[in-house]
Amino acid sequence: MAQHMKDRVIALAGPRKSAEMSKLVEKMGGTPLICPAQGTVFLDDEELRAAIAAWVADPPEWAIFTTGIGLEAIFDMAEQMELLEAMLGVLESTQIAARGYKTVNAMKKRGLVPVARDDDGSTAGLIRAMADCELDHKRVILQLHGESAPQLVSWLESKGAAVRTILPYKHIPPQEEDLERLVSNIVAGSVDAVAFTSAPQFRFLTDYAESKGQLAALLDAFAGPVVASAVGKVTAQALREAGIERIVVPEEERMGAMMVTLGRYFAGEPDRQRQA
């Protein structure tokens, strides 16, 4: 494999598959630095069961799905509760909007087709797709993945919708020492890039930096010596909303593709020197 990351230090913010990603960085000549900016992701069984029971008992007019893994978790739990058939019956008469191809694929397996879907995998794309939908005085259930979506909720409410969220998975904050190490390395310019595999990782990072009075320095580093890399458009959107403009994003939303794309980015900057 081409040594596109030779002498580069790449911070890995994702806890999942960090060993595999580290090997890929090393094969390209780089040095991986594992600094998880996200803790464990777990299924909240009790909350999910209650939400599904309420959903089937009193169906809303709209359902909005934002992640394939979250939708699969809902279907799996409904099946455990012996409510899957009832839920699918409800969804067949519900207006459905979806974000992301994985979400649409999860729906397709159950014979469901969205009436609106994004054009680019982002929340902004989903909002564009729903711009002409009638939402005034409509009840909407919004499936999230471990964190809130204030932009989407605010837009739905501005259209007159009554929004109820369902979060199959929840993110646990990472260890503070991991965040401290990542922030200090970014601010010092001791890493060449940070690879983010989810939006919560970046939000945990910036929340911690802000609490320590280092948010401005962190964002300055991303505008200077440190490159931000995002696994996909949703993650990249979280970075852009914070004002980060230089983001390396692969065409294919895969961790391996992200590292290869980042390596190619560095290969196009042969004279760039990491600032100490």
C-alpha cells in the first residue's frame, strides 16, 4: 500500500474498529493515536419498549427515520414484543420520511417506501426533501440515534408539527482523560489529522474543549495544521456547523475509505510540514 501517511500522526476519535483503522494507518506509513471521543453505545431496552407500545397504540401521521441501525433496532424490539406485525401495519398507513441509504435499505426489506428522502445523506437534505410536505397540526415521531437533533426538531415545529422522539441507542460520554489528551494534541498541532466516525464524537470533543476554555484554540487548529476527516456527510455536517471548512470526506461512507481518502489528501500536499 502507498505510503501516503508517511510521518503523519492520525488521531482516531472512534472507539469502534480502532485496531483495524490503526493497522491501515500504519500500512500507509503513519502513526495512529487512539483517543476515543465517544463512549459505549447501548440499547435502551426499557425506553424503547415503552416508545414502541405507545407508537402502536396511538400512531402518528408521520414517521421520520434517520439511521438504518436505529430502525433495525426498533424492528427487532417490536418483534421481541410480538408487535412487529402491528407496527408494520401502522407504518403502511403512515407518511414516512428517511435520511440515508442504509435507512432506506432497512425500510425496503420490510416493504416500506418513504414519501420523502434526503438527496445527500444529511439533515439539511432531509429538510429540503420535506419542504413541501404538509406538517401543520400533524403528529411526528422522529427516530434518532443516540443524540438530539435540534435543527430538525426546530424545523418540524416551525412547520406546525408536534414532535415526539425515539432514541433506540444512547451514547455514553468518553473518559475525560481521553478527551483531554485529544484536545491537547490538536491544540499543540501534535497530530496531522483527526478521524471522526460519528457526529457525537465531535460534539463530545467540542463540549469538553469549551468547558476548559479551549474551544477557540481547537477550532483554530482545525483551520491550520490539523486536518479534520469525517466518515460521511452526517458527521461532516456536524463539523461544518461548528465552522470547520476543511473536511476530508470519502465518497463511500466506510471507515477504510475514509483513511484511504485521507492518505490521498496528504499525498497531494508533499511540502506540508506538521507544526509542533
